[in-house]
Amino acid sequence: MILALDIGGTNIRIALIDKTKIINKIKTPTPLLKKDILNKLLHLISQYKDYTAICVSIAGFEENGKVHGALNMDFDKVSLKTILKKKFASPIYIQNDARCAGLAELHYGSGKSLNNFILLTLGTGIGGAIIINKQLYLGNGTAGEVGSMQINDRIFERLASGSASVNLANKSGMKNISSLQLESLAKKGDKRALQVYNTVGHNLGIGLSNLSYTLAPQAFIIGGGFSQVKFIYPQALKTFHNLYKISPKPKIIKAKFGDDAGLIGASLLPKIRI
């Protein structure tokens, strides 16, 4: 049994994992400050027993023993593996959250029958994982950071993510609105809310087109909490098909595991050489 953690900018998830079986899952908001995040992680892990390894999926990268690139939370330069090793007598594995999600979809999910695909996790930001010939592609170590692409001098994840939709809504006069409130208004046919999602969807479509011209994947697998907002897809697909002129076009596929993909993928880390 593997103890898996998924540390994101919005929530922390932890559970015991047996292949795709999720046991005793806890989901809790991610604290704002570095020390509070770390204290919460240690407290959560201490509640579990009878596991063979601790596997961490995180919105960032481990480099030279420290977490880097945690753009949506205060966790950069934390020596997470060293801290966990001192506290818990188990092997520790750490990997980027979108890569973990990609591994989950490759081995157990929507990408199982595919040789090549790009997984996008739409959430607070945008994460990515590139699968080529059924292998996770790392490049020089940080391949897949699609959320940091530039579109018209702006960062992709600030144009096509959950936080992007809230920021755009606030700028349009819908002050202090939450993502849930925005989606609720869209369901009621609110024109401003629908326009926000059309704009975000358009930006997503541009990103899909750019990635297709670069890598020509068989499919995009779309996951993450914001991917559940159906209002972004009509414009995203329209923009994508208008901009990407080559056939065959990549399929757009829903991720199988949703918010649990990071946990399931993290549990694979002891078995996979990355």
C-alpha cells in the first residue's frame, strides 16, 4: 500500500492507494504560508499507518533536493524529501503533479490505449505532461510546463485557468466573485459569466493549437477541477479547429480520474524509472 499526497495551490489530498483503489482519502485547503503547509503535511501523514512508501505529487519540481516552480503557493525552496525522511521511516518519492496525473492516465485511464498524448490539468493554474511512445517526456528535466507558455505577451495559465476566469470576471465588474458563483451564474444564463468562459475557452483553444503544431499528439487529455466547467469547451473547440489546419486533429478527451489523478499517479513512482 502506498501513501500518496497531492499538494496543489488550492487543496491538499492524501490517501492510501492500491492501484486505482483510494482508501481513507482526506481533502483539505492548502494553507497560505510555507510553514503552515509543511505543518499540515506532517500532521496529515502522521494519521496513516501500514504503507510501504510516501509518494508526493506537487505543483512544482524537485531540483537539487528542493521544491522549485511552485507558482501558485508559498512552497519554493523547501527541502521536502529531507524533512519527510527525518520524520517518517519510509522511502520518499516526489514528482510534479501534472506528470503524476499523466502517469495515472497512461497506465490506468484515458491514455492507456494511446502512444502519444498531452495531459493538461486545468485548475488554479495549468499543468502539463507529455507522453511520447508511452513514456513520460522530461526534456532537460522540466518539459511539460505548458502553463508558462506565452500568448500575446501573457502567460497561458493566466488566460485559461480557473483563476483566470475569476480574475476576468472581477475585471468585468463582477466584484469579489468566487469560481463556484461564476459557474452558477453561467448555468442560469448570465451573459457576463458566459462571456468570461467564452474568453477563457478561446485562450485555451489557442494553447491547444500551439501545442498541436509543436508536438502533434494523438490526443489531449483534459483534467483538473476547472476542466469540469462545461462552458469553456464550445469556444475552445471552435478556436482550436479554426487555428489548427492539419489532419488528423488531436482528439480532446476527458481525464478518467479527475482530481484523484495526482494521487493515483504518485503511487506509481516507486515502480517507474523517471
